[in-house]
Amino acid sequence: MDKKLENLVGIIGEMGSLLVAYSGGVDSTLLLKVAKDVLGDRVIAATAKSPTYPEREYEQARAMASKLGVKLLIVVTQELAHPEFFQNPPNRCYYCKKELFGELRKLADQHGLNWVVDGTNCDDSGDFRPGEQAALEMAVRSPLKEVGLTKQEIRSLSKKMGLSTWNKPSLACLASRFPYGDRIILSGLQMVAEAEDYLHSLGFEQVRVRHHNSVARIEVIPEDMGRFYQAELCLQVVERLKLIGYTYVALDLQGFRSGSMNEVLG
């Protein structure tokens, strides 16, 4: 792990200057921290703001960039205006990332920065991620993946460096809560965001609310499933999610797994 970190420092040093696609998550925070340590003011962060990401994530990203002493640029994206996105085909992420990376490349050029980088890690290759094709086409590099860092190693290094994000739950675009082929609309995104915010307020840290029109399918880690056997909490959750707009509320017995909507792809 230490050798990988050494290689990461070397790669970033060779790049000379960077624009970091910054989400505020575990991976991009470690990348931003190392880049800042190596390059100083020759690194800038850029965070996308849109209805597809919870407001709390945007605020946390802004606070962490400030704490690290890194200039943060905000990119307002308009995914919902594009049929390639809101019609929700299996390669939806490709179109979203291609637009985002194009905007980041413009920002990098405006600020005289050599490279655009993102926080993709070595483990991400194990899932269906069409956004990686967009990164390849737009010459966006993934230094964490290049040096072979896994998610667990990134968490360990983050803890070692004193980063509060070291144990932050994995996050993903809210559009990933919709089955492929189901149109992504603003009201649906707002329902998902409100439902997940509520479950977070109850202490469920790693949670997804999959949006099946009138059905909310809740995924939590196996250790948290037992909490739903408490009649009072169960009733509380059902009542709140019905107020949000769902007709039925279900608990997925397989529990949380990243990219569960990809299971239909085979």
C-alpha cells in the first residue's frame, strides 16, 4: 500500500498541474489531498451540482475542499435536459460523464492546468461503468486506478492521513436508483433524495432507496436489517415514505450492494 502511495505521488508530480473531478467521497478526497500536498496551488477541484446529487453531498464537498485549502469550482450540469440521459438507457452514465468531462476540460484549459483526473479506483473495474469509456475518450486520467489502489487501501490511507472521509459510505448519482428504461424525472429524484435523507437521519449510514415508480425498495447493509423488525421503526419508515409519495415500501432481503440495478444486464 505504501509503495502504491509512493507511485501515486510520483505520477501526480509528473503531471505538473491538475483539475480534480471532486465529489467529496472517499476516493476523490484522498486524490485531492495527495495532489494538494504534491502540487500546492497547481491543483484545483471542480464539483458538479445538479438534481442528481443530494445537496448534502455538495455541501460536504465544499467544506472538505476548504479544509484542504484547495480552490473549488462549481459546474452546474443539465443532465435532465438531454434525452440520452433522462430516457435512462444502460449506457446513461456515458453521456452524463462525457458532458461533465468536456466542461472540466474547458475549465482546466482556462486555468492553465495540464490534466483532468477523477477518483476511479482499481475495484471499480468489477462493475458495469460506461462512464469510464467517456473518461478514456476525453483523456481524463484515474491515478488511483493507475497505481492499483483498492477501495479498502484508499480507506486505510485516508484514515492514516486523518481524513474524515475514510469511513464515509459509498455514494452514487441518484439516477442509479431508477431501473434502466424508466424515465428519470425531477420529482422522482427529489423523492429518492428525501427518502434517503430521512433514513440517514435514523442512523442508516449505507442506504439506497431504489425507485420503482410507486414502490420504494430499501437496501441497507445486513447488520442494519434487524432494525426493520422493530414494529415502531418499521411503521415510522412506511408512514414517512408514503408521505414522500410512495404507495408501497419494501426491504430488499439481499441488502445493500453497489450497482444493483445492473443485475438485469446479466
